[in-house]
Amino acid sequence: MNHLPEIWGRPRNDIYGSYNPSYLKTSGPITHTSSPTVTGTSVVAVKFNGGVAIAADKLASYGSLARFTDVKRLRVFANSSVVGFGGDVSDMQYIDRLLESIDIREHYSTHGNMLNAKNLLTYLSKVFYKRRSQFNPLWNHVLVAGFDGNGAPFLSSADLLGNTFSAPHMATGFGAHLAVPILRRLFPEERPIEDITKDNAVAALQECMKVLFYRDARSLDEYSIAVITKDGVEVKEDEKVQAQSWAFAEAIRGYGAQTA
Amino acid sequence: MTDSCLKQLAARRIFQVEYAQEAVKQGSVVVGLVNKTHAVLVGLKRNAEELSSYQKKVIEIDSHMGIAIAGLASDARVLSNYMKQQSLGSRMTYGRPIPPDRIVSQIADRAQLNTQQYGKRPYGVGLLVAGVDEAGPHLFEFQPSGLTHEMLACAIGARSQMARTYLERNMDKFLNCSRDELITHGLRALKETLSQDKELTIDNTSVGIVGLAGEGAKGKFESFKLYEGQDTVPLLEAVEQSESGGNAGESMEVDS
């Protein structure tokens, strides 16, 4: 038996030649992630009369490779809020564990978990800001949907720098370019949220997911959708983009090996 | 472990903790009570000598919570500073007032640690914590042993038994009463503990109240309000009135 721990589990020197000890170096400059690796794309959400609806597709891309096609990017918190994650999937899993431990801690309270979506957003933005200040950011852009302290529908976003931004309908990633204009057309600023029904909101999200699948090359036609109302959170994890029509693709010019 | 330690544990007693609880009994009395909407703390302040100021008995922790102390004021200061920090931390990271039961269990954990760690001593102070959260107003009793209870009404400190008797007898009256009546009940309980030659004055009375905001108010909670000095005049007058009124409807001359 060899009693030197640094040799354990390594290729034997007498067979493979001596091991390059520079791999064992523990000193040197600390390095941090400077770009995400496995990523999720857009999250889209809309406020409606009495709640919020939120959707995200189930793809985790490894660069341009569609690496995982069954990733749940909507995270329900305390059956009253939903966090939708865009960006790095491993950082999403880390934040999921943070939220899990908060949920457990809060449930020790006699009156149960009383953190609402607004509290959750404040917390997440502080986590993001702390990590960006350590030059080791959590590479995500999240949407938090639920209710605020007064029981009004709440929707807001937090990004990897700790910025927060709020609007009646929002989207992260490519959705910010492709879905938000659709939502603005369907639900113009002057139309009050009270006018928007749950069905309107869900239909709008379905439309957005379709357009995103058409035009965002890092997206998938399978998605999760969650509807948050006073009665709780209703999540559907295996939705599919309906009534796809690729007829428009014929008319696209300027890419590939077309001659005319 | 020493022999005396083993004997203590065999008897399920830790004398240090019992001595700390004696310090609470030496402190001047504080009373706390809750109803459906409010939690009230009242305290009897003492001055060390005729020309000195009075020792603080009721302390605001945050806008939704306050404490009343009986025992070593310096230990109470340590605990209240810790509670203030925790409350501020909760407002910073979550943007919400910390639930009173959470902070009470935090100070209870701290106090319990002091009863079993080498070189430490228990806190020589008992607290009544009044606060409000989503579920309504709450009152907690905290002891140096680290024991905490949620209470409907409670009194700790010197001669507090008299106040507890009053609270037990009148519980059904104050569970559904108004804000002002609740303060009056608190002060009447406090008054029961006074010795013959003493009375409640604007100098020795402290009142703290927190609760749910009434209809049409801006926020959900009515912020913690501390009454001391001149502010207590109307409260003390209300006590006198309620006592004379309670005398079988017979109006009585009361010298003020």
C-alpha cells in the first residue's frame, strides 16, 4: 500500500511515466467562471387579473448543442411564488438549493412560510449582487412571479448584477427581444391588468413560446407553464407548441445555399 | 465533569440558571397582554436614587416589535441590540419585518448556549416581547434559561404575582376589547403590584403598544408606539376613570 495521499487514484508512475505535478497545484490566482456553460434561454411572464402566468422551455443548451431537453426551469416556492430561471443551469441548481433551505427554515415558524414573491425577489437580488461583488457572479436572469405583501399580483426580474426591474409583462434572454413586443401589442400600456383574464394570459404565453421556437435557435417546442393565483400554483411541465406552421420559412431569403 | 456538576444534573437543576432567574424576580415588574388586534407592554420604572434618572423598561426593537425587561438592564441591552440587528438584517435581505416568533427563538438559542458553555453565564434578564406579523399580534415570554412561551398575558419581575392574578381574572374582558381599553387593563394589572405607599406617575410608568392597523390606515401594521412622561397622562387618567366607573355605577370623587 502506498501511504502518500497525493498518489492515490492517479495513474501509476511505473506504467504511465511520472505524473505532471502542476495539476496538483493548489496555489496561484483564484479563477472564476467568466461565461455560462450549460444555459437555458428565455422565460416569459404576464400579469393578469388575480395572478401571474409564467412559461419557460425545457431546453438546456451546451453552447449551440441542444444538450438536455427535459430541464425544468420554473421553480415553485411555498405554493405561492414561482421563480423562472434563464442563464446558467448549474447556477440555477445552486439557487434552487438556497431556496430549498430557506423554505425549510421558514417552515419551522408556527405560522408557516410567509415569504412572498416580493421578499423572494429582494433576497435573490441581494444574492446576485453579493456574488457579482466577489467577481464570481451567478450567471442567471430570473423572473419572480407571485404576490406582494398587499396581495396584488407581482412580477419582477433580477439579473446577474443584482439589478431589479418590474413590468406587467416581461421576458428574459432572447424573449426580451422577441416576446416582449408581442406582449406589448396584445396588452398595451393603457389596457389595465384587470381586463386581462387568465385565459388571455395563457394564450399570449403560448403564442410567445411558438414565436420563440420559430426564431430562437437555442429554444425548444416543449415548455413548462405555471399559473399563480390566490388558490396556489398550477404547473404544467409537458406542454408542446401547438399548430406549428413552417410555411413562412419558404419566404426567407439571404441564408444558406439559395441562388435567388 | 466535577462531582457537584453530576449532582446538579442528577437533580435536573443548574444552580447558575436558577440564580439568574432570581435576578428577574428582583427586577421591577413589567406586564404584557394581547387581544385580537394589539399587543401591549407596560412597565414600572425605578430610579436608583431620588436625583437619578429612571431605568428604561420598554424598548422599541423595530417598527413592528418592542420588548419590556425585568432584571439586569445591561444584559437586556446586549439582547436588544442583537434583536435590533436581526430585525434590520431581515428588512435588508428580504424586505420584510422579521416574524416575532423567529427572533424570540433566536435569542432563546443564544440564552440556552450560555447555560451550558464553559466560561459563560446565563443572561440575568427576563423579557416580554410584543410584536405583530401577518397572523396578528403576539406576546412572548423569555427566561434566562432559554425557555420561551407565547402568552396571552404575562407579568414578570418583583411582586408580579399580583398582576398575573389580575390578568387571569380579567382575561375574558380584554380578549375582545379596544386598543385603549387594553392599555388600561395593562396599567391596572401593573397597579395591583404596587406596595401601599406607591402609585403610578408619569415618571415611573412606561407603555408600549403595537398591533394591526385599523380600517383605512396606510400600512397593515400600527407602528410600535412608546408612551413615557407627559404622554402617559391620558392613559393614567383612563385608569382612574375605569376604576371609579367599575364601582357599581356609583360616581366617586377622585383626587388627581
